[in-house]
Amino acid sequence: MQRIRLRYTKRGRLRFTSHRDFQRAFERALRRAEVPMAYSAGFTPHPRVSYANAAPTGTGSEAEYLEIALAEPRDPEKLRELLDESMPTGLDIIDAVEARISGLADRLTASVWELRLDGVEPAEAERAVTAFLAAETVEVQRKTKNGMRTFDTRGAVVSLEALPAPVDRPLDNACAILRLVVRHLTPAVRPDDVLSGLRAVADLAPPVPSAVTRLAQGLFDEESGTVTDPLAPDREADTAAPPTAAVAADAKAPEGPAA
């Protein structure tokens, strides 16, 4: 059985796609692309697809990940192209690699988020960021399936900074951009929790809902302070591994008759 790991996006209006909606769209794409999926056992077999740490509904993302199991080997890049052609624009399959090392979910330990706060002056956002980072703890409340829960957002935040105002904003509209790195803890701290924390410590309250985009997720490198590519270990292992049957078959395909 071959396992392929894919990176996909949620862009534009498709950021409002729920995880269940994405699952349905992806399974339709698998059928259109005639992917030879492996199926689970039991009375109701289903395609073997594993999703890892999906972004909340309403947030955009450039770094969502999943893994599929195939009954027959395929070239990862050709498979990516076929699936991308079968997906709606905005749900784009942008990377593919053969799984060579186990534990993709274990490599997703932190995320980089960008928050666009329309109606907020950059200087106001900077003051709120300074107050948040200076606090030892910033507790917020969020309703969960087990009821209202209180937890600390400050402990999960690795870094938080206010960036210069975007060049695409109208001159008469204030707009601030926040860049945020959050560790994946339990309970999970989401970007809207950090916004609640900024409201608690600095009374920062954007007049309209913020536009949130996940830029990256992966292992957090303590030395560099960056979030690394979770597919990199598979690529590195792939260079030393023998080709799959599908790749080997392509390489051994007979050439045309000599001129």
C-alpha cells in the first residue's frame, strides 16, 4: 500500500467551507480522478483518508494536510495535478509527497497565522500587542461541547507582532495586520482566542470580523523560532529510497523506434 501526503489550501470564499464540506468535495475529486484508493474493512468500507488538524470554518489557509492510502502506486506529482484539476478553485492541492516516515500529525506542533483587522489603526494594534506580550497569563473563556471553559492564551503564543498597514487598503480606512505563531496545545488556542485576549488586556475590539489566514503549520524550531515544513522529512527520505513501482515503470517505458 502506498501512502501520499497532500498539502491543500482554503482561499477566498472557500474559507467558509466546513471540514465536512471539504471531505465531500475531496472524495468526489478522488472519484473523478480515478484514484485507486485503498478502503477500510467492515460493512461500510470508505476511502482511507486521514485529515490532520484542519483549520476552523471561516478561516483561510495555505497549509492544510491530509494523507491518502492507495491500492496501486502512483507518481505523487501526477496524482496532485489530477486531484487539483478535480477540486473547486480555492481548494487547491499544491503539494504532494510519498509518505516515507510515519507521524505526520506529530510534526504539526505550531501554526503561523495572519490576522487582518479592518478598522483598527496599526498604532492601536501595536499597543495591544505590547500589553499582551507583557502579561504573564491572559485568560479567556470559550464555549466548548463540554460547556464554558477558561484557559490561558498567553502560554500558547510563541510570537505576536503588528505589521505595517497593507498597501491594498483604501487610504481613508484604518487597517492593522497581526502575525501570530501559536503552539498546538490542549485545549487548542485559536486566533479568535488571541483576539479575545487582546480585548481583555488592551480593549482592542475590531469593528468588523477579522480575516484570518493560516500561513504555515509544522514543527516549531526552537533555535530559529520558525515553523518548518512538515513534508520535508518525507522528501529527504525519498531521495535515498528506491522508486515506487509506478515511477520505475515510467522510467523503464520503451522508447520509440530509432530514426
